[in-house]
Amino acid sequence: MSGRANLIVLDDGAALAAAVAARFVERGRAAIEARGRFFIALAGGSTPKASYALIAASERDALDWNRVRFFFGDERCVPPDSDASNFKMALTNLMAPLQIPAEHVFRMHGEDDPAAAARAYAEVVVREVPAESGVPVFDLVMLGMGPDGHTASLFPGSDPHEDDAALVRAPFVAKFGTHRLTLTPRVLTAARVIDVATAGPTKTAALAAVLEGPPDPVRYPISVLADAGDRVTWLVDRIAAAQLADSVKAT
């Protein structure tokens, strides 16, 4: 991956979830101190789920939660009460335990027509998130990586920069036979900090290809993060990092 991303290798999934939770709180404090608000785009997945539960259980006094605004990097085209919903997962494990006001949570409406939902969410992001050079800038974007190198809902096989200026897209994901909603690379890479958490043996090959090879966004969409350089931090477990060269691990 071109650019200079940062890499943190943790012993196991529990240590990874704890590190993600700690960075969430750290970035929140820094943003609130500097600008009075913390704008975050949440991720779905097992590691964020564990991290959210840790924050709700042990960090409820760590931030002024009234100053946090919650958004989502992507969503499945399902109702908000579906077990497949990223919103439901985050609500259950983070926002509800912390009693976050509903008006501080901005979800993607996966139950609506996908194209219309994408346009509506782009309008919300533009309205609510402070912009720099015309692009909304999140204080923290949380991401994961799939075994195929996808991130958010940017999947292999097509140019992830397609309709980049729209800020939010509703791509059709052939492998699942459905649409998804996702922020585009233009928004993702504009964030002040981007944390990518990934773990397990199914991620090993893709992680090595992305971090050690040239950017190939069509094959590995997460390669778009090269544009963000050292604002990207990869948090991975030792199993996922098994194929990385020592020189890469040293970063």
C-alpha cells in the first residue's frame, strides 16, 4: 500500500477489541477538546461489537457523550430492527447502554429504496458534519476488512471511486444479490483518523497483499485508503499479520 499507514499488532481478538475501544475514547477526547464535538462513523462486525460493549461497560464516564455525533460507514438494506443491521448492533451494544439521545444518532435508512436512501444520507452528512475544502470530515472513521479486501460496502470487481462525488452510494453486491449503502472513498479518506480493525486467518492473505503490494482498488477496495497516508492505522491480531514481512510489522 502506498502512503505510510501505521500498524499495531495485538495478541488476540480480546486485545484488539480493547485497543479499538481505547482509540475511540482517545480520539473522542481529542476532538471534543479541539473542536467541541466528536463526529464518528461507526463500523459493523465482531470486533467493533466487542469494542462498543467495552466502551459502554467501562468508559461511560470517559467522554461527554452529549458532544458525540454517531454516523455509519455502511449499512445493509434491511430494516433497523433486523439482526443484520449495523445500526441495531451499535444501538444495542453502545448507544442504548449509554442512553445516547436519538437526535445524536444518524443512521442509514436501509429499509428505503437504496438509491433514495444513499442520496438522503449524503444530504444528512453534508448538513451535519463539518467540511473542509468542500468535503465532510469525520474525526474518526472505523473500518474493517473482509477476506476479499472489501471495506465498508465497497466490494471487489468494480472501481470503488465510481460516483465518488456522491459521498454515499448504493452499490449492488452480486455475491449477496442485494444492494448495500456505503460512504465513498472521498469521505472515508478525508477523515482526520481512520482505524481499520481486522483479525483471524481468513484475513491473512488479503492483509499482506494490501499492505505489501501496490494499490489495487478494483481487486482490494480497501486499497483506496492509501490516499489517506499516515492518518490510517491498522489494528490487527497476530494471526492476521502472520504473512507480513518484519519490515512492515516494524511500522
